Amino acid sequence: MPRNPGPGSLVLGDVAGAADLVNAIVDRIADGALTDGDAVPSTRVLARQTGLSRGTVVRAFDELAAAGFISSTHGSGTRVSGGATQAARAGARTRGRDEAVPGPTVEPRRGRSHRDLRPGIPDATLVDARAWRSAVRTAAVGGLAGLNPWEEPSPTLRAALAGHLRRHRGIADADPMLFDSSRSAVAALCAAFAADGQAPFHIEDPGYRGAMLMAREQGLSVRVHPADPDGLDAALLGDEPSIVFVTPAHHYPLGYRMSVDRRVALVEWARTTGSLVIEDDYDGEFRYGVAPLPALATLPGGAESVAYVGTSSKSVAPDLRVAWCLPPATLRRGVQRWLAVHRRGPSSVPADVLAEFIGSGAMDRHLARAARVYSDRRSRLVSALCRECPDLAVTGVEAGLHLCVLLPGRDDDEIVRALEAAGWRTRSLSSQAHRYAVSGLVLNYARLRGPDAAEFASALREVLARAG
């Protein structure tokens, strides 16, 4: 039973703005006044109670929802998300207490319909065109820096990212290094940790083949482990100093979220064995009805043993080609040497534009808007699949921009070819595996429009029926 007496009885204390309201609600979750599943007072009720405008309360709810503390369901109102209590008590917050919640969002511009469901690409039309053009103009005022971006990367982007990572991932005092892609960051970390190419490289299977390729290019021995719904089990890794690559926020491609226990155990294993964990925060910005889990880099011992890697490819667009990395201090010089040799930093022009987009608050507004849109598109696809193909299992629906449909006993490459003939581009799950192949489809719902979800589910049902 909910512990909160009712949807209009929440005691918040004095709140002077949206940021105060966000922090007050998270505090009430942490102290048990609100607990998982409890109804949250409506925006109208809270506006009347606090004296804030309803628009201010709506912006606070947007941020709480984007961070995963609350979720709204049609007909059921707004409730505290499952796992929010644990996250709040662990210290998770949406931003620093002295920072303001950004202003109202802007409606996304319309784009053409897409029938490409392959993973890895967000809907760039959700980026507010006016805010982006403003960021471009502001960045252009300063002219060209005239510097090598791999030697003196954009200081404005590094500063903006430090604030962004503090607000959204709880990483304090970040000093990010800039790359042109997450693959480049992985390659640099492998080279810095194992200059002699002797360290094993552990990765889940199915998993991100780009990371596996980078490890092999550095001469490392790749060791694969079957993907587990709770995340990689450190007990499987032995005691040899190694590199471990994980995507704990939303496992690629199966979509699992690494449990808190497995996160803590992996960081402790890395600390005691002198190993390196590469945390690719793949799809970490988007969660649906679940609470944020702490980044590995924020856990005790994480700063010394975890390298955090992020990119703008999923949050904004892949054509920016901007990524960042927070290596342990002991590897920083080695990573800098790799950058100096390979020259894989981002161009200063898109880097400075992204810095302005973040610094102006447009990025926070974009993420809140995109999370709502993606959540709706995900729900439409899941509902359509359940209706048309009720016997198929679906994984990875709690976060990210893609989900997986499992097809046990079927040739998923054959299904992919049949779907392409029917007008749909998808990716087979088995193509993402090295040894532990799983049959299924990896489906990106980020660019689904209008009736696309229903039409795709119907097409999949027909293809499966023809395939027997």
C-alpha cells in the first residue's frame, strides 16, 4: 500500500522555483514520504500548494521523468517509478542543487517518415531547429580557433560536458577528453592500459562488435562471456589484470540494465585486480518508468578503475562525431599520447556548437522532450508486437532507443531479408554475436512515425507466417 496519505498531502517545505521542487520531491522519495508506486500530486495541485506557476511545475515534472524518478501512465496519473527509492537514497539526483531547471520546450519540427529500424540512430528532427541555429551562430562569432583539436580540444565543450555529466550522471569534477567517436576512445584506452598488448579484453556476447574490433587492433586477446540479464558477473573474470568493456545503462544489443550488485562487484573486482573497466554509457540518457542507476565511475573505487565513455550520437545526432572519455588519472597521459599519434579528436567547430547547445540549457530541454517522444514510440511498438505477435518475447524496453524481439529456432538473417523485401530494414541479433549467438531482431523505435509500429508488427507477423 502507498505510504503517502494521498495525492494532495505531500509536504515539501519552501520551494522558490522548479529546481527547488525537483530536489524536494527527490528528498521525499529518499526519506520515504513517497515510495515506489505512490501517486504524486498533480501539477495543478502542486502549483496551488506551492504558489508556483503550473508551467514551472510541469518543467520540474519533465526533469523528474527524464531522470527516471517518476512516470506517467494514461488513466493512472503520475507515480514514483520502480527503483526510485533505492536510487534517491543512494544519492542520485537530477542536477546540482544550485542549478535551475531549463525553460519550456519547443515543439519538434516535422520530418519525413522513416522505415529503417536498424539500431544506433536517433531522430534528429527532435532537435529544436531554432536552438540549434542559435548555438551555431554563437559558436561562429568567435571564429576559428586555429588549433589542433587533438592537442588543445575545445575548452568550452569540456566545461559544458563537466556540468552535463554532473547533472545527468552524477559524475563530479569531470575533466573529459574529447574524441571523434566512442571507438576511438576505446582504442586509446586499450593502448594506454596494455601498451604491450598482453592484457585480456573481456566483453559480453552478443555485444558491441566495434569495441571488440578496437581491442583486436591493439593486439589484445578477446574473451567473450554470455550476456546476462543482471549484467556481467565479475566472478567469471579471474584475477589477471584485464580490460572489461560493458554497456551497463542499456546493454547493446539485448537491452539489459546491469544490476546495482553486479555494478558494485565489477568495480571492486577491478580495484583488487588492478584492471580497467570501460563503461560505455550507451543510451544512458533515456529511461522509461525506471529509476536512474549510478554510473560505475561514481561508485567507490570507480575513479581509479573505470573509464567512462559517452557520445552525442544517440542524444543528438551521429553526424556530429563528438565523443568523450573520463580515463583514470593513471591512464590520462597514455591516452593523450595515443591522441597525439592518431589525431582522432573532434573538429572544433561542431564541438563548440555542442558546447553552446549544452550551456544554453537547450540540451536539457531536448533530452526531456526526446524522452517523452521515444517513450511513446516504444510503447506503440511494444503494444503492436504484443497484439500481432503475442508469442514472441521482447527484451530491453526499460531504456535506450531499441529493443529486441527474440526468435528462437528461426533463422533471423532470413527474417531480416524477408522484412527488407517488405520494405523494412532491421538487424539480426545473431549478427551481433561472436560465439553465443541468439536469434532475434534488433529494432530501433526512435524514428517510428504515425502508423509505422502497427504496420511493422503486421509485416513481421506475415513474414513469420510465410516462414512457417
